[in-house]
Amino acid sequence: MRRHVRALIGNLLTSVVLASVSLMNAGPAHAGAPPVAGAIRTEQRAAALPVSVDGGTWQSGHLQGMAIDHARGFMYFSFTDLLVRTDMSGNPIGSVTGFTGHLGDLDFNPDDGRVYGSLEYKDAPAFYIAIFDGQSITRMNMDAQSTGVVSTVHLKEVAEDYTADLDHNGVFDGDTADTADHRYGCSGIDGIAFGPSMERKDRVKLTVAYGVYSHTGRTDNDHQVLLQYDVRSWRKYEKPLLESAPHTSGPVAPEGKFFVHTGNTTYGVQNLEYDAHSGNWIMAVYRGKKAAYPNYSLFVIDGSKAPSWSVVQGQARPEVGRVLSLLPQGLHDEMTGQYGYRARGQYGLVSLDDGRFYIARAGTVGTGETSRQTGRAELYRWTGSTPDPFTPATTPSAAGNGSS
């Protein structure tokens, strides 16, 4: 992702280019999508993409997320405690190892040419955005703490919600779902993506999604929680990763905090993606377990609608927050009024901003001590069909594969 970052500054283009872009974008993008400057370049480059990119087989945790540096021709794969850099043929270029925390979803920031990922240390507790200098990842097994290829920024807001003592007994119960603690059911962070401000569409921000514990006995954990940050000033916060002494250098608060009512999910937004082609945000989750909800595995935030100040449902104390709307398309549950899909994307989701996506396929080979994790990016096209809105890009007329 991310041609759309520059795409949001479309008013800098000449009138000739704007006219060309207008012709290219007529049709599939909904009326609320911002102009996609540079769409001609984007679609020409995207046409040459391989139908799959192999992320390799590793002794690691399972695949968590992916990112693409299209201009330079590289892919990045997060395997929980390992970052792998490949070329677009799937040849490994380098890797970063040594994480004892949880490295989650990834995204590429073309403004500074770096890869951003969510990084959790729940026992610390400390929650970071890990920032990778991709161009410096040139050999295998580079140590995350000693090679200087990773810097980190602490997210105070997440730590405060994660450690919130909601039952007021003076004890924080730690990394467990079976507790009244954790504001909004916060289990940390996972999904991240660059995209427009939820309120000022001409500004680009990093959006970070909470992990949310699965707990069917609570009513205050039925929202996805999204934080937005302007990372242009983050250099002053960045510190090397030092797991033995976690730092707390970071912004005091996010520039925006938003809620999306989906029903409780299992560990919240696994992969978050902004799609400039439609102007919408896509959230891939592990399905929830509350019987009152349809428990979809893919939700779409309607990017054409501004957040509204509304009651954040289910909270023990009445609370008003900025609530986002789900796109009224896809499967529809009449009892809850919710929309969504049953689809993949939980292990990796990358928008190419032309109606196509790379979706991760994760797997395991071997057993026991010989067990290894695999990951591959596969090219799909958005159709909007139900129950699965994606179809393999090599067969554009085919229906979705119906996976969940």
C-alpha cells in the first residue's frame, strides 16, 4: 500500500492529469472516495504483479501481516517473532529476528520508505509501533535489538486501556480474557494501516486497531477501537528496541479515537487496510462467539461517512465517542442491523488500490520440533459478492471462494 497516501493530495496535480484520473476512476469507486491522483501509474504498475508471492517457510509463529513496497519491488511478511523481506518473486532478501513480543500487522509508508508494524509486550506492559528501515534489511537473521534496523514508538493510550482496573479491586489481572479489567476488552494492538484522517480526508494518518479479548459475558467489548496518529513528528519519539528495559517514549494521546460496533470478536482486528479504490476501510477479524451477533469475519467501514458523536454501547458508565459506520453492503443481519462478509484476510491483507488485493494464505508443515510456518500472498479482486467479496484475480468472472 501505498500509492493512496500521495493520492490524497490530488489538488497538487495539473488539470490535465486530474482529467485523466477522473476517467480512470469513473465506475467502481463509490461517490465518497477521495480522488485517486496517480491512478494511471498505479494501475499500470499493478498490472505486472505476480499472482502469488511466497513468504517462505520458517520456524516461527504464524503469519500475521504483509506489506508491499511496490516502487522498489519488495514484500514484507510478519511471522509473529520474525520479519521477512522478499522480492516480488518470493526470493528472501533479508530478515529481522529476536523478537520475544508479538509482531503483528504491517504497512508500508511511502512518505518515509519504511515499514510499520504493531508490536506487543503484554507482560511489560508495553505496546509499540515498530518501524523498520527496509532498505537496510539486506541479510538473514539481523537482530532486532543490535543492528539498528528497528526503532519503536510507545502508545500510551493502548497501555492505559489494557491495564484499566475496571472492577476497582486494586489488582490488574494481566493477559487474560476472563476478567472485568481491560477497557473495551483491550488485549493490545494488531491491525494497522495508513490512510486518510477519519475527519479530515486530506490528511494522512496511521490507524492502529485494538486487539479485543473474546468474552461472551461482557457488554462493553462489542466495538472495534481505532486510534489515529500523524507520524510526521514521530522521529522525536523513536527509540531502539530494548526488551530488557522497555521505554515509554511516544505521543501522550492519539489525534483521534474511534469506535465501530461489530459485536465482540476474538482478538479484535487482525488486519486493517485502507482501500483508496473504494475509499473504505477493511477489517479482517477472527469470528466472535456471542450468539446474539452474526459474527462475520470481515467488516467494511464506510469511508464516505464522517464519524458521529454517539453513545458507545454497552459501557458500565455512559460514554459518548466518535462512532464510525459499517458499509451497508454484503451479508445483512436483520436482528442487529449489521453488515459484513465471511472471508479471509486475517493473516494478511494488502490493497493495491485498483480493486485488487493480496490476501495471505498461512499454513504449517511438519509437527513438533520440525514444525514450520508458511505464508504466501495471493492476488484477488474485490467483487462485493456474498458471502465472500474476493475472487482470484486470474479468474475475474468467478464467484468468491466462500472461505472464512
